[in-house]
Amino acid sequence: MLARDPSPPPLPAEGPIVAKPARGNESYIALVWRRLKRSWTGMAGLWLVVLLLVMAVFAEFLAPMDPKATDVGFAPPQLPSFHDKDGNFVARPRVYALADSADLDPVTFQPVVGPDYDHPRLLGFFTEGAPYKLFGLIPANRHFFASMDGQPVHFLGTDKFGRDVLSRAIHGSRVSLMIALTVVFIITVIGTTVGTVSGYFGGRFDIWMQRFVELVLAFPQLPLYLALTTLIPVTAPTNVFLAFVIIVMSALGWAQMSREVRGKTLALARIEYVRAAMAVGATDRRIILQHILPNVMSHVIVAVTLAIPTVVLLECFLGFLGFAVKPPLISWGLMLQDTATYSVIGTYPWILSPVGFVLATVFAFNALGDGLRDAVDPY
């Protein structure tokens, strides 16, 4: 009999085998990010949110003018132009200020106001302008986009006092977003804590706590907002008035968040790994912090992105009525007070420009919230 060769048969001549990374080792955050990138609305909302936050942080640098500087009242918007007075194309953008021409109106016999093509104001990036302190500490006078000679330029026109609408809207984003983020942060902390503790412990504590939550939810919020904000004197400092408004909004807004978190906690408390942790003697604090709260946070994050637009709209509404922000602070709601009469809106429609910033903010956070909701729970 022939002896068998103990050596193994040779492997087929193929290229090197590359091991593919297993998707099962992907972290939860990476999985949510991968799902979020598939949603173009969610990514558009994310980029808009980032731009809004950058605008609020660097408001002095991005604003072309000092928001408190005055000029001609209700001046129309000055749109950048790439043509000279003869209609020839030019590379450097420019604006033309309004001036009285030699022609007279045939009805009123007043000089006709039109663009002053003989004295264009050249525009440029990182130009010198009104001095300011970046972050309240660093002296600077550079602006992102403004006139080269430091002359006033109004891309969105001026209000009744001659203040630049675009610069005030950029500065107003800081106060409006600060109020919204602060209120939502307080609402999230209180609502998550109350909802988690109430849903986990249950029993008589949960019964009494939910009756209190229902009492808060039963209040008619709008009349209560107006009643509470009128309690503080008009002569109170601006910071005190602003802090009072934030406290009132937070006190009336946490109940809905706690009700949602309680429902999630009741469902999670009956899952096997939570019952196993109870069986091995884990403390209530450890179970809440290690097992329940991390699973609730995905819902909380989505709820936060959807709650911020609500607070922004509420601040604009209260600011329009004069109950949110007092001068010298600037907010979108306070700017909309100039639109109280139809005659102003019909004659000077650019006064409605802050509405565009509000719409962009509401769309950004709503789109981001919808994208996160689909990424967190795709089923």
C-alpha cells in the first residue's frame, strides 16, 4: 500500500483575505449618526442649527453695523449690486444710498428719492466698522461683511428709529436662543428627574405626583403667562425681568416632559435586565442611573429638539406683547413690536424680516428633531 502524504493540500491561489468590520461592534451613537446622515432634512436642520448657534455667539462680528446706531428711519433695504451707474458689470459688490435727485414729483412737487449712482459704497469682507468687544472681553472693530469706508449700509432696511434691522436681528438671535435653551434645559432637568423617579417607584408617590402634574397641565398657560409677567414692576432691571420670564416659562413647561418620561420609565421598569438588577440586590440609584436613564435619554434628546421651537415662538409672542424682553436687550419678539399696525406692514414690509429668522429656527430644530426621532427609533 502507498503511504499518504501527511502534508495538507495547498490552498488555491487567491488574493489576501481582508476581514470586514462587523457592524455589530458599532456603538449606539455611531449607529444613530449613520442613520441621521441618511435623512437630508435632518442634516439640513443640523447645519442650520449650527449656523444659528455660530450667529448667536459671534453676533458682533457678523452684524454689519452697531445695532443701536441710528440713521434714516424706515430706510428701504440696500441690496448688493454688481453693476455701475452705466450698467457695466463690476467685480466688487456695492450698494447705492438713497438721495434726492434733481427731478420733482409731478403731484407733490417734492424731489424724487432714488439711488445715488455717483457715490457707490463698496462692500467687502472683514472690513473695519463700529468697535465692539468680542465675547465682552476682546476689543475689535472687524465685521464679516460691510462697507469698505465704514459708512452705514442696511441690507434689510431700518426700523422707525433708523436702526439697522439685519444687525438687530443677528443680535436678537442671542437673546431669543438663550431664553429658549435655558428654559428647555430647566424643563428637561426637572421633567426627566420627576418623570423617572415617579415612574420607577410608583405607588402612592406616583399617584400624588401625577395629580400635581395634571394640576400644572390644567392651567391655561397664555393667561397665566400674562398674569405672572405683569407682577414684576416695569422699573425692574432688565436682567431681573428676563430671569423672571425664564422662571415662569420653566415652571409651566416641565409637566409635559415629566409625563412623557414617566411613560417610558414604566415600560423600561418591566424589562428583564431591570428585574435582574433588582434580583441581585442593585440599589435604586444604580438601576435608575445605569439602566433606565440611558434608555430614556434618546427620547429626551428628541423631545428637547422639538421643544426649543415652541419656546422660541412663545418668546416671540410674549415679546410682541411686551412681556418678554425689555430694552436695551434685543430679541426677535421685541423687534416684531414695530409690526403692530397694518399700515406699517403695508408701507415698510422689510420690518417683518425677523419673521424669517424665526421660521428658519423653527424649521431647523423641527427638522433635526424629526431626523433624530427616525434615527433613534427607525421602526
